[in-house]
Amino acid sequence: MLDSTRARVRRRTAALLGTVDSVGELSIFVVRALGSTVRAARLYRKETLRLIAEIGMGTGALALIGGSVVILGFLTLFAGATVAVQGFDSLGNIGVEALTGFLASYVNIRVVSPVTAGVGLAATIGAGTTAQLGAMRISEEIDALEVMAIRSIPYLVGTRILAGIIVVIPLYALAVATSFLASRIATVTILGQSPGVYDHYFSTFLIPSDVLWSFLQAILMAIVVMSIHTYYGYFATGGPSGVGIATGRAVRLSLISVVSVTLLISLALYGSARQLHLAG
């Protein structure tokens, strides 16, 4: 009995130490990767431009449907419509469905658009990045770059992080505009609310500073997502199956990170705001 308890304690201790080591390795890699973006912008401009086009429009079959632009647009389109439908129904239960415009401007820009865009980034751009780098690792292409005296982290990782930061700005602008448009169409055209009532409450409670903070949040999420996915792709092992496992783990961690970033930024920006003044 005592021996089994000791063995269980040793296993748990080893698992805990392994987790600490993994977090430390990821942190060191992220610092090196972010530092390499300066070198990537200075020396590998053509590669960065190629990755911007690839990330934005996709390659192969993904390019036929418009790549990340269309995928992210559809995700936020349905998310914005869902906010409008649920908000109209819930507010209608207490007789204030006129405030649907307020809900669309308030919830979309603070929670729905950032989280939906982060999920889209992780599922499209991030997963593709992990698969690419993982395939290069198991086929020894990364080692070949090192042999040719090309620093692999700036060339492969720094360029991808830089491209992700640049691409996320127009992508997120599209996501925000699509969510706003979907909410208005669902409320005015489908649910039959007066356009003047919706536009009044929407414009009254749409705070410009919230929009700017939302874009900053999207850029931070892009950095986090690209850092996680490049880490798992860069250190992938175990052949093709190992690349698949690395991609799955990267997506899982990036989704958790997207929600965590949204929570922390929301607490930092809006956690102390305890009053909301509604005026008609």
C-alpha cells in the first residue's frame, strides 16, 4: 500500500514538473519568436508578403472559397445575427425590445466579435501554420535551413507572427462590420423593428474607445495564437501522426488562450464600471 502511494506521488510530481518545463519552454520560445519579428521585417520582406497573401486568401482548396476572409466573415455574420435574435427575444420578455440596438453595439464589440474572430484565427490560420511547420520539421527542412546558415526562427516563425499581426487588422475590421450588419438585418428586416429605433440605440451606445480597444484585443489574440501554433509546429515530432497531434494540442491551447485574453482584457477595461446609464 505504501509503495503504491509513493509511486502515485512520484508520477504526479513528474507530471507537474513536466508541465512546468513545458510552460518554461513555451515562454522562452515566445520571447525568441517575438524578438525575431524585427529581423524578419528587415531581412525577409518577400517571405512576409507571401505569407500575408497566403494567410489572408489561403492556398489550394481553401483559396477557392476566399480563404480566411470568407470563413471569418461567415462566423461573425451568424454570431451577430444570433445576438440580435436572442437579444430581441429576451428583451421582449420584459417589454424593452427597442434596446436591441444597444445590445448589438455593446455585446458585439466587447465579447462576440473578439471571441469569434479568435476562434476563426485558431481554426484556420493557426492550424495551417502548425501543419506547415510540423511537415517541415519531420521532413528535415528546418534542419536544412540551419545547415545553410539561415536562422530558422526568424525565417519561419518571425515572418508568420508578423504576417498574422498584419493580416488580423483588415480581417477583424471585416468581422466587426459583418457582425454589426448581421445584427441590423436580423433586427430590422427579419424581426420587424423600426430602423430609426435600432439606429438610435445602436449609435448612442457604440463607444469609439471600445472599438479601438477591441482592435487591440484582436492583435493581442493574433500574437498569442500565432505564437502557440508556431511553437507546436516548430517542435513537432513523430511523423505525420505527430503533426496531427501537435495541431490538435495547439488548437486546444489557443482556444483556451483566446477566451482567457478576452476575460483578462474585459476585467481590466470594464471590470470597475459598475453602472450603465440607459437613456432614450
